Amino acid sequence: MKKLLIFTVIVSVVTLGGLWSGKKFCNMMSMPAGTRSGQALYAEMGLDASQTESVRKLEASFRKDADALCMRICQKRADLLKEMKDKHANQEVLYKRVEEIGQLQVVLEKKVISHILQVDKSLTPSQGKAYLERIYQQQCQMIAQSGYGESLDKK
């Protein structure tokens, strides 16, 4: 239950952030937290040169796909808001647009998880454990900084 609540908060933050902030925030939120720290993470995990290069290639490929998908989500949100400006907008049509955005968000979340698992497979067990722990800790830190951390701990 706690994991579901954390996931829901993360998706909500992504949704609100993407709606109001555009590409930079959208991209930041879609990126696995551990992969944003680059060189520090590689050193912390003890990656050798070939592993570092492999992980960087995976991240570059992921980033390209995630950026494109993220911007599609942001554009669909902007289109939805534009449609909502029309006082005669059909509520059912608006809800359909929300469902389309939700489907894209699910695709994005699956891409993030797939990327994390792909990186994890390229690491030794101890490096993979450190990588996943780093991502987990950074997600928890992001939730705590948003002010939701305490309310999640109580449930």
C-alpha cells in the first residue's frame, strides 16, 4: 500500500509539474533519479571504463526516447487546456483527452522502469544494488522535499 501511495504521489508531481513547467521539469521528472547524477554515481558504484561507457549509451538512448514522449505529454496537456478555454467544450471529449494523456504517462513510466532494469542488468550484483538504492533514496528525498513524505510515512 505504501509503495502504491509513493507511486501515486510521484505520478501526481509529474502531472502537475509537466502541466505548469514545460520541458525542463518534465524531462527531469521522467529521468530515473540515479541517472541524473552521472559521474558521481559511476564513481560511487565503482564502474570501470567499459561499464561507464555502456551505461552512458543506455542513458543517451533512453533520454532521447523519454524526451520525445515527455514533450508529447506536455503538448497534449497544452492542447487540453486550449480546448478547455472554449466554454462550449464537451466534458466527455475533455475526459477522453485526459485518458490519452494518462496512456502516454503509463508508456513513459514503463520506459523508465525498462531503462532502470536494463542498466541494472549491465552491472554486477553489488553495483546494481547500489544503483537501485540510489534511485530509491533520491525518489524518497524528492517526496520528502515536496512535503508529502511525512503524510506517506503515517499510512
